[in-house]
Amino acid sequence: MSNTIRILAGANMDIDLATPADAIGWKQDQCPWNLAESTNEHRCAVKNFSICPFFCGVEYMDKLLCCYPNENPYAAREK
């Protein structure tokens, strides 16, 4: 199993990474899960609701850590 963590640009603390590129004014990498499934439905985090199983944190400056396609092993313990 690969423990690769991707560093995605443009989290902007909204931690969405599924916003259409024409709706934002900054560079935002696409969600690798959405790319794999050709969708735009997956969100890294939704305030007061959920956190993506592949979400691994945030790094300075607005970089999102994503471990797709392997679930975050620490998040799995919280289930």
C-alpha cells in the first residue's frame, strides 16, 4: 500500500476543492477523487457535517493534504 500524500493548492480554508474553477479567484487543484470518478460531488470538508476519508490535514499556506486513493488511517479510527 502506498502512503503517498498529495499536496493540493487552493484550500483557502473553505476546504472545498470542488468549486468550479471559474467561480474562484485563486488557483485551486482538483480533487483527485472527483477526477477519478468524473464528478464534482466530493468535498474535503463540509463545516459541521463531514470530513472526507482521504483528508489528511492542511499545510501552510492554503495547501490541503490528501491521501487519495488510500483512506487516512487515523481518520478510520474515529469511525
